[in-house]
Amino acid sequence: MSNNDELLRSYAIISSLKDNIPETHEISDSWVREFHAAVAKLESSTGLDLNDFKVSPQHIKQSVGSSNYLTHEVHYRQGLWCERSVLIHKISSILVYFTGLNTAPEKKIGFGR
């Protein structure tokens, strides 16, 4: 596949993720893994380091399913979770970044005006 095709595929996946993430406070880390896979494709096709746009591990954690304030017993939901707002922030950031790269004025070398 060409680099342009990889870029378009990654952009399409990331845009689709943004539009389809469930409207809940926390989302399964499977959404984050899908996003990171698309970012990895972008990194390999552009040669850029895009770690700034990835969700850091500190934002992926267990989620409390229920707790008892009398006994202090806590039950966690299965799997790992991330706040939806954290992933949306990262997705929006990378989309803005790549939109900026594509619309930046061409840089010309030389002394012309």
C-alpha cells in the first residue's frame, strides 16, 4: 500500500472512532487499542513520532462497578476502562494536527518574495 493510502485509511478509522464511541462516561479500552493501532499506522507511513496523541497508560484503569460505603467493599467491572473525554481529546488533537499538516502553506526554499 502507498503512504497516501495508509494515511487515508488511518484518518478514516480515527474519524469513524470519533463518531461512534459510546456516549458513556467510561469506555472499554478496546476503543483505545483501536485508536492506537490507527496511530501506529500513521507513524509507520509518515515516520513521525505521534506519542503525544496516544492515551497514556495512567488513563486506562479498572472501573468501579459497585461499592458499599458501610463495608468499604468495592467491586470492579471486568476489563480496563478509559474516560470517554480523554480519548475524544486525543482523537480531536490528532485530527487537527493532520488537517494542519495538509493545509499548511508550501514552504519554498530560496530568497524569493
